[in-house]
Amino acid sequence: MLEVEAVLAEKPHFVGQIAAADLAALPAGSCRRFVVPKDEISYRQATQLDPQDSIVLAALIYQFGQQIEDLRLEARRVFSYRFRPTPAEGLYSSKNAWNSFWTAAESHATKYSHILYCDIADFYNQVYHHTVENQLISAGLPNQAVKWIIGLLESTTAGVSRGVPVGPHPIHLIAEATLIPVDNSLMSAGVRHIRYADDMVIFCRNEREARAALSTVATVLDKQQRLTLQRHKTRIYKPDEFSRICAGMIEDRPINANEKSLLELIRKYSGGDPYKTISFAQVLPGDWASISEASIRSVIEEYISADPVDYIRLRWFYRRLAQIGHPGGIQVSLENLDSLGPCFANICFYLGSVQSIPAKDWKRVGTRLLQLLKKPEVRSSEYFRLLILSVFTRNQHINHFEKLRSMFQSADAFVRREVILAARLNGALDWVRELKEDFAAMDPWQQRAMLFAVAGLAKDERKYFLGRQALHRPFEKTLAKWAKSA
């Protein structure tokens, strides 16, 4: 978020307010929820927390996460989201835990005749807040911190006492905490299992033992949290068949030689860090020239021609492509967006990462993106509209602000926010001035965009406007301070 970057520039001011306040004085703000495609026919709910809530939650997990981590089974049994915060890797220790989980599963499977694979149905949406509360108390978190976290969860579920939001990174450890009793109960029952989040693999000596283990897992899940297993994913395998499942789950498996070469080059400059951004200036001219539009096209087209399309793996490829920001994937992605819906978020992130192309080419990309807004599937999806317009807030060369402005009055709140942010980037400050009198009627997300946008106005004008606003939350106060001095 652009506003978070602005607040970061005034970090001491924001931190001072948060540190001096009781958590009870920092009630949850308004989150945003989106229906996000997982594949061609299935969707899930994703949540974006209020930015202040996101920061406070991350701070609490950073401060008390080790107390939760100390209660978990060892990392060789539970692979997901192991707490070990570092500046380079964030809250969790390994970015390759998913691959490690399936590598270990394949290795263990060779020693047993039957392997039971289980998947908890709709796990994040079924977590009881009471279970979260109990586990946080067991981990020794202060009462004030527990109450704040439960209050935040309730704010994202409209008061319903079930479900944790999908999306916020700190939530993963909270979800993992609720499975500590499940892991302990299975271990005490003699079940040989390893787990990654809601995926469990259990190793058995024969089919009878596998069926008994399935009954045990189902019983434990029901009695602990009234959780159930996904019927279509839960299955007993023989070792050979399970080995093929493991190979399909491991992410770093290039679909052709072109993808293999590209991944090797990215690893050369990223050191294997899947989150490191590689700047154009870092890459040797010969290495950059070795990446061609044709080679990237061949990778994407081979993925989407498969039946079924492996969207999980294709999204992973787009994340790698975004690391290096090569423009070779732009055209093929725009041509095939009808087939790439489940990868749409990754494509937009990739477009925002692209480096070293002429400004006139960006404007053509902008034209194509605006055409997409007319498609029925985009018009019916707040999430798709937000993703498309967010590209215009991060790249001034895409331009087309006059068309964005024309849709403002009839647009929903999500779109209006992005248009306001794009106005600042495109220097449409006279139009921003016209919105000042509507500030009080805007929702919190639009108001934050306005606080960011008015930083471009004349110094006295923005100081007068900001001085008249009744801002109560530390985040908005800090954002206004930044805007006054920008």
C-alpha cells in the first residue's frame, strides 16, 4: 500500500503513538473482503486488514510468537509456518517448507505399504475463536493481547465466532496454534503423521492400519474443533502412486527447457530467495539478452494448454517472473487472460514489476487493461476491478487518467480509492482538490487515499485541509503528518 510507505517515512511518530496506547484503545478498523478464484470453478474469501490492524497484529505475533512456537511439535513433523523472524525472511523460517514437506513425505513413504493423505475441509473458515483464545492463553500471551486478537477476528467475521481471515501473514501462526491439540492427540494415539497447514500425510504398515488412522483423524478433528475432512482429497495410496503425487506437489519442476533456463538465471541473482527482487541494473547484459519473449511465451502457453491447467504451479511461475521483471510475459498474458483468471493477481503483480520498456508500450498495456474492465466477469468481480486499477496506481507511464476519472462517479468504493491514488501519480491535483468537500462521506479506505493524494497540493492548502479533519487513529494521524511535510 502506498499509504504504508508514506507512514514508514514517519515511523517514529507512528510507533510513538502505538507504544504509548493500551491495546484496548486501538479497536479494529474496517477490513476488505474479496472473492478470489483458486482455479476455473472454485473460489475462496480473502481479507485485507485495515493497515493499522495489520501492523499491530504483526507486532504482537513478533513479540509473542515464540511462546506459541514452543508448544508445537518439532519441525520434522509440522513443516508449516515455523516461527523464526528475520529481516530477510519475515516471521517464518523457511520459504521452501512446502517442498520440504513433500520431499519428506516421499522419503518416509518408501518405508510403508500404505499412505493416508488427508485435507481438512475449509480449515481457515472453520477455526473457532474460542479455540484460538484457549491456545493463546496456553501460550502465555497477556490478557490484553488475547482480547485484542479475538476482537480483530470477530471484526472480520461480522461477530460470528468462527473463521480466521485468509491473507494476513501473521494469521498463519494463529491458525497453526489451533492445530497444536490435534497434533498432540494424533501423536498420543500412535499415528505417524507429518503436516503442512491443513494437509496431513500418515504412514501405515497395511490397509487396515490406514483405515483405523483415518477413523482416528476424523474423530480427533470432530472432538477438538468440529472440523471435517475433504472427501475428494482424502485417500489411501500405495507407495508408487504416492510418489507421483509428491513429485507433482513440488514447486520447482520446470515444464520445459525454457522455464528451466529462466529459473536457473533467477536463482543466480536471487541466491535462491523466492522473495528477492532483482533490479535490471544487477543483471549482466548477456544474461538479460538470454531471456526472450518467445521463451517466456512458450512456458505460459504450455501451461495453459495442459488439461487440467496446473494453476498452482503457473502462479508460482508468475511470482518468479515478477522477481526479475522481464517484459517478455506481457503480451502473452494479455492475450490469454480468459484462460488465466486464477492467476490474475499474480499477473497484475508481475505487470507492476516489469522493468526497462518504453513509456509508449506501457500506455498500450494500459489501453488493454481498461478494455478488460468491460468484460462481464471483470464487471461482476470487485477483486478483478481492484487488481486492474491497482496497476495504474504504481506506474505513471500507463497513464489514461482521463478515462479513470470518467468512471469515478458511478464506481464502487474499491474503484474510487484506486482512482484517487492514480490521480496523485498522474499529477491530477486539480481534480483531487474537487474531492476535498466529499472527504467526510468517504469510507476509511478512500479517506486514506485522499490523505495520500492531497500531499501533492500546495503547502498552505494541504495544511489547511488536513488541519480541519478529525483524525483519531495513529495511522491516519501519521499519514496526515507525512502529507503536511511532503
